[in-house]
Amino acid sequence: MSWTCYILRCADDTLYCGITNDLEKRLAAHNAGTASKYTRARGPVELVFVEQCDDKSAALKREMQIKKMHRSAKLALPGVQV
């Protein structure tokens, strides 16, 4: 099973990082307001970064790395489209 680490840009221009094994379903849940409290209050959201990981453990590690970054570093990640 493939896992994905992703970054969303919320309506208030903040960034949200998460992981999932079904990106389409998770993105729909974020926009429906059923995925997380953070994005529920800041929707709609737009997908700006996707990185495939080998397994859940690798995805969790990558998520923690990204969450520790400053906003400018997140925006400088290869493939971020803002």
C-alpha cells in the first residue's frame, strides 16, 4: 500500500501537512469539513504538494520533518505549487 505526504493551502493562506493512503478521498474529506478540525475552519483547501512514501512509517517521518519547517522552507520544497 502506497502512502502519501501532502501539503494543503487553506483559504486563509495557511499550510496544512498530512499523510494518507487515499489522496482523493482525503482531499474530498478536507473540503467537506470532515477530515480535521484545522481544515474544517479554514476551507476550502487546495493541494499544493505531494510526495509518495514507501510505507506509513516513512510518511509519518516525512510529515514530521515538514511540520518542523518554517513556511518559507515548505514553499521552497521541489514541486510546491502556490
